[in-house]
Amino acid sequence: MRVAIISDIHNNEINLQKVLNYCKDNDVKTIVCCGDLSSREVLDFLNNNFSGNILYTFGNADYDDLRELEDQKKYKNVYLFKDFGEAVIEKKNVAFAHYPQKAKNLALTQKYAFVFYGHTHKPWEEMIGKCKMLNPGNVAGEIYLPTFAVWETSSNVFKLIRIHNLK
């Protein structure tokens, strides 16, 4: 199974559409988003254009209209998490957060095989004990070039995708 890890969209629907096209063309079944969609409209766009599961944790650049959804079940395939999320994907415990320090604290618990995070906009990965921490970069293309990551769960291989190289 393939999982896309995205973060820091900042209302850039043009780049987000490129990510979604990649997901459709490459049979991605789940998207983990580490915050900063920014608006409810972008969450609606994501929900309306991706049929798989979407796991989302809020970031610092999410507007109030999006944060109002924290406790709602409005979307059929979107799971919202306030500070961080946890999931079991293909029998692997994963966590995801927006902030690097929160991600590091989660990794230090050694409860997870993988912890994903955003906020810095910079792609990064490191091992903390047996836990791999990974930042997919940013979809918006702010500060650094726009990127996201794809996790092939059967091999535990992660691939960084440069959005400018997509159609």
C-alpha cells in the first residue's frame, strides 16, 4: 500500500491538485497531512478530490473556520486530530504532528515505527532509537521547493516527490 505524507499546503490548491493527481495515478490509498491546510475550503477541496482516508492534524496556520471542525465528523473519510494523531497503518504504529518538538517527543516514547511532522517546510528524516521521524517538506513551495513524501508500506521505503516535476 502507498501512503502520501503532506504538510504545509497554505491554501495552494494548484500544488495540492498535482499531489492528488499523483495519488490517483499511483494508487495512493491514504493521505497523512501534518497541518497547515489553512482554510476549510482547502479541506473541502481535499475531501472532494481524494477518495481514500485522510488523517489530519492541525497546524499553526490553520484559520479559525477550519479549527471549528476539530470535534465534528462532517467528512466521510477525514479524521481530524487536534494536537497529534495516531494510527495503525499496515500493522505499523504511526504518529503525526505539526511541530517538530511534538514529533520528537512522540518518537522518544518508542511506541511508533514512524512519526511524521511539518512546520519547518524542509524535507528531513532522522532515526530516534528505532523510530524514523520524517518531514515531507511543504506543498505550498514556501521557503523551500514544494515536496511531499510517499511511503511504500510493504518495503518501508519513503520517496520524496518534487511537485514541480509533476503535471
